[in-house]
Amino acid sequence: MRRGVTPPGPTTDQCTTLADENEIEVDWVVKEIEGDTFLYTTYGREPAIDVSVPRSAAPDQPSAAALDLTQVITRNIEATARCIGPGDEGYEG
């Protein structure tokens, strides 16, 4: 995990909303890097947070590591934008 990364701007990369068991949501831009690692970057929050998850650490649900951070992120970094649907500009603010 890295904090203080530059927030992503509008993107065509996959942007997804993950909600925890309390329906608290964080938006993430998801990229597969190095062939076997997923990089999750918070979307619409400044500063942004990156979470790298090797496929071997969570082969069935790589998003679990990002999901585990939901409470910490929402308590400390306010959302100023959200993921929106395909074909749109990539953010709302």
C-alpha cells in the first residue's frame, strides 16, 4: 500500500465501486500490472492510495485487500468524485 499518490484523472481504465458489509463505498481504478498483480488506486479522493495485490495472495478475490481498507479511507479522505459509466468522461466532481 502507498498513500499520497497523485489522484487519477479521467480514465478509460476499469473504475469500480467496492462496498463493505455496511454498504460504505470507495471507488477504485483497477489495472493488471506485471502480469500477475492487480493495482487498485482510489478514485475521487486526494491524496489517492495505491494497493498492489499479487494474484497469488488472493487468487479468488484480489479486491478483498482494497475492500478491507474501506473504513480507514472513508474516515480520513473525503470523496470529491465518483466512477461513472463506460463512455462517459470518467469522473464526476
